Amino acid sequence: MIRMRQTARPALRIGARSLRQLSIRSESTTPPPDSPTSRTRPTNGTRPIETRCPSRTSSLSVRAHSFSSASSSASSVSNALQAASISTEQYHELANKYLDVVQAKYEDMQDQDDSIDVEYSSGVMNIKIPALGTYVVNKQPPNKQIWLSSPVSGPKRFDWVLSNDGDGNERGDWIYLRDGTKLSELLKEETGVDIGETVQ
């Protein structure tokens, strides 16, 4: 009687090992279910389809829209405001009168509080307020501007801008063209000192 050799078992063992290796490779290349990009592998042999998480895209879209709205708003204010055309002599007269008023207002504040210090020389004013820091207000003749360095809101450059008061009369203010902020209003808001009506 002739015995038949069984060759199927080694083939089955090799096949099982191959299946295990394929399973491990498949698991290592499958992204986690919560990843921003996941791949769906179809069974018909076509290319995988990518699906992206919409939450990050929508968040970026909202931020971009908010930034665009703020930029357009600041741009519209800047376009509406224009620095007045004044001579160098007019600039010095207007800036000196304004800074004289600012100095007087803060010296009144200094009289009430010895910790406040006001110094004004050669077009540069230093106002030291312990609770806030040091404000620097200075003339900038080449640009015909008044510059402010605030410990609260940072640096700003103010131009002389003319506008109608409603009665057909023109009045001027030192205004930050980018957002329409008036220098007098900013100082009042941050330090509590009312500069009053701008000296013409």
C-alpha cells in the first residue's frame, strides 16, 4: 500500500502567515477615526476617497471673515478722513497751542497729585502717571503730525483734520486717520483729563 504525502499543511501555514502580515500592514496604514483626514478604501479597486473634517475649515473661514470685516471698516474710516493741507507755519502754530493746553491740563492734575510728573521741552512732553506709566506727546514737523506713545494703547500718529460742525463752520482736531480716534478723546479715556475743545 502506497502512502500519500500531505503537502497541504505547509501551504496552509504559509497562507496564514501571509494573511497576518497583510492584516498588520492594513492596520498600520489606517488613520485614526478622529483625524482631520481619513481615507475610505473601496472594495472595487478604485482610488481611495479623502474626507476632511469641516470644523477646522469653518473656524478658519469665520476668522478670515472677521478680519476682512475689521479691515474694510478701518479702510472706510481712513478713506473718509484726510489731513488738512496746512503750511509749516500753520502746523507749528496749531501744534504749539494744542500742546500748551495739554501741558496746562496735566500740570493742574500734578498740583492735585504729587506723584504725577510733567516735563515739556523742545516739542516733547513726558507725562508720568504711576498708575499707568509714561506718556510721550511730541511734535513731528516733517510729517506735520503730533505723535503719541501711550503705555495703554501704544503709539499713534495724529494729523490735523478739518470738519464741519453742522452750522457751516469748520473746526479742526488732531485725529488718527486709521480709525478716526481723536487725540483729546484718547487722553481723556485713558487718563481722565479733559483737554476740552481744540484750539483753532
